[in-house]
Amino acid sequence: MQRYRVSIPAFRWFAFTAFLSMILIVLSGAAVRLTGSGLGCPDWPTCFHNRVTGSWSIHPLIEYTNRVITVVLVCVTIVTFLAALARSPRRRDLVVFSGLLVLGVVADAVLGAFVVYSKLNPWLVSLHLLLSLSMVVIGAILYHRSKYVYGPGARANVRDLHFRTLARLLWIPFVILLATGTLTTGSGPHAGASQGQLIARRLPIALANAAWIHSVAAVLFLGLVTGLLFAIWSTSAPVALQLGVRRLVVLTLLQGLIGVTQYFTHLPALLVELHVAGATSLAIGVTQFHLRQSARDREPGTKRIRTT
């Protein structure tokens, strides 16, 4: 049994791979919808009439490639979960979070089947995206925890009690921002089907109204993180917090710029994909800012190698 043990540094790379896999799920899923390939394979898990693949046209190929990617990512998360069990020493939190990734990917795949059979129901498509982003957050937490010591007796010095509270509360406007973003997407022209996108079932709200609601949520979030930036820098808070909140401000500004540009250019697919990538980056940024509120010791073998 000794030879099957996974070292602490090795598990860090398993966690990192799983984390990247969660990001890939979001981006590949968005690419399917934005290329109009959501119904490229009308059956699930096969593509068309019990056949593994449909025709060799572009939309079935894109949709089924996304399904193959999902299968590969399920395997990646399962291997990561097994690595967490074999890690020496084993840590319960790493087993739990890697297990959550397995459950999340499987749930996402099953939800994808409902999306196909509902002919791209916009509510289910929105839930599909939110679930995928939730897994990105879990993947970021798993990777972070794989590098730092957690558990009874582990050092966890809170850098600032007030900022820790604000970091926790920041999740509320961020979730609202994501929810209103999916509302906008669900009322826009990119239904995910290759034909009849303009008459495909959309959410019962005008795109202009949904975009206005989302923009209000975005301005509110930007104002909050900008206020945090000034508060943290004016109090000479630790560098980790300064870097974290500065990253949040930059990401939010870039997201806002992309969002405004895509709206006034009538939502070109490439800009929408970039906006989804920005939302993913922002989810990672909020997660990391939350995790940086406590100073912890690095796990042996995971310290950054500094070169001169």
C-alpha cells in the first residue's frame, strides 16, 4: 500500500489540474452555446438515434466534442478524489472538496441532458452556467487548501477582522451580479441553437431591461470593491489583501468594459465568450480574496521557488 501513497507536493498538482478542468467546463460550455451547437446532438448520452456521433457537420462535432471533454473531466476529478484518499497524510477537507468536484461534474453532465431534452430551456441553461461557476469556486478552494496547512492546531492568523467580514459579505453582491448576468444571457439572442435563434424560447424579460438590471448590479459591485481598495490601502493592510482587492477592481473594470462593448455591438459571440471568461476570472478573484483573509503556513514542498 506504501507505493500508492501520494505526496503533498504531488497532490497539489492533482488539485491544480482539477481546478483548470473546472475552468475548461465553463469555457467549452459557453462555446457550444455561442456557436449555436447546443442542439447539435439532440439525444443524450448518444448523439443521434443511439449513435455515438451524428453527421460530420460542424454543430454535432462541437456539441459531442464538449461531451467528450466532460467525460475526460469526470475522469480527472475522480483521479483527484482518489489521490486525496491516497495523500499522505490524508486530510479530510481535501477529500471532501475533491469529492464535491466529482459530484458537481456528474450533476453538470446530467443537467446538460435536461438542457438538451428541454430544447435549451433558458432557465436550465442559466442554472447550468451557475453550477459550472460554483465548481470553479470549489476547485479554487481545493487548490488553495492543497498548498496550505489546515486542521486542528494549524496557524490561521486573521489579517483584519473588519476586512474578513467584508470579504464574506462581498459574496452577496457577487452572486447577485452573476444571477443578473445569466438573466441577461437568457434574454439575449444566443439561445444555443443553430437555427431560429431569434425566435428560440428566451426568458420573459426584454434584453434592454435585463441588461439595465445587470449593469446596476455591476456598478454596485464595482463601487464596493473600489471602496474596499481605498480602505485597505489607507489602513496599510497586509500586502496579500492589497493585491487581492486590486485584482478585483481590475477584473471588474475589464468586465464592465467588455459588457458595455458587447451590448452596443449587438452581442458578438467572441465578446460574449470573453465576458464568460471574465466572469470566471472574477469568481476566482472573489474566492482568493476571501481565502487571503487568514495567514497560514505552507505545506512542505509547496513553497514558491524564488530565483535571483
